[in-house]
Amino acid sequence: RATLPPPLLPAAAAIEHARASGRGEGASTSAPRAYVHAHGLWHRSVHVWLVDAVRGTVLLQQRSVSKDTWPGLWDISAAGHIEAGQDSLETAYRELGEELGVPPARADLGGRKAFTCPEEFAPLGGCNAYADVYLASVDSDVVELRLGQAEVSGARWEPAAALLDKLRAKLEQVQAASGRGGAEKGALADGTEGASTGAG
């Protein structure tokens, strides 16, 4: 049975650490983003998935090669750390704007997260975070993307079924190689390394 990481810390430019129980919620302190990452401290982040349910596709972004974690890899639609003084939903909308140029009116997040999941990626070159996951149904023919070049170098709509098949295949490959279950960055489409699931 999988156990949750120790209760801890949100993130930021002053990255917030939530010292709390369970999923990183509660009383918090803040520290610089670089410090949080360098010391593998648990913090909070958001993930936003833009989904075209009619066409069965999800939007993936390619992270800029200048990013300090997972440079150049393919990732979820948008993601980022929860900065000191901000809340989760506010952060989700901020990241959609900064990374994809998508305003709140074009991506309704429903006012609440779908779920929260712990991600222990510091040993793999990422960071340790409790990620609040948001889903937004959009029309991929209508939504206009304006990529934030400082953070994102590309974007594409990927068939959800194909993406799941690639992720399952990669998970089986990692489990076979390590002799145990676990998550690791891996190959997505076209031989491109991807799947960072890392925020920030």
C-alpha cells in the first residue's frame, strides 16, 4: 500500500511551504523557489489539463529549454507553484495566462480542483509537491494559444487514448527495469522525452 509523503509545504518566488497534515494544507511559511528545490522540500503546486472532450484530445506543452527542471520535455497543459499569498485556483488561472495566454473566460475550471496528488520527483531531477489538479473542457478549434516563450516552446493537441497507451507502456518499461513500481520521466510521442508532470 502506497504511503503519502510526510505532511509538509506551498511554493513560490517566495515559495510557500505548507506545514500541514495530509496534503500540504494548513499553516505555511515561505522560502525562495531555488532553496525549496535544492533541499527537496515538499510544497504545493497546480496542474491544469485542457481537454477537448468532443475530439478526445488533451493539450500538451513543451517546456522551454531554459527551465531548471525538465527542460525541453513535454508536459501537461499548464502548471506552476503556488506562491506565497496566492491560493490554488488563483494560481491555476495565472499559469494558464502566463504559459498559454488563455484567459479565465476561455477555460472554466469549475471553481475547484478535481483532486490532489503527491509527486515525489526530487530524486529524478524535479521537485516534491502536492499538486492540485484542475480540468477544463475547451474547444480546441476555438481556444487561442499565445505561448509564454520564457516558459513554453511549443504545444500540441494529443489524442487522450494514445497518450494513455504511451504512458502505460513507459510505466511498464520503468517497472521492469527497476523491479518495482514507480514514476519516472519518459518518452511520449515521436520519440521525444517527456512527461515531466513537474510544476514551475
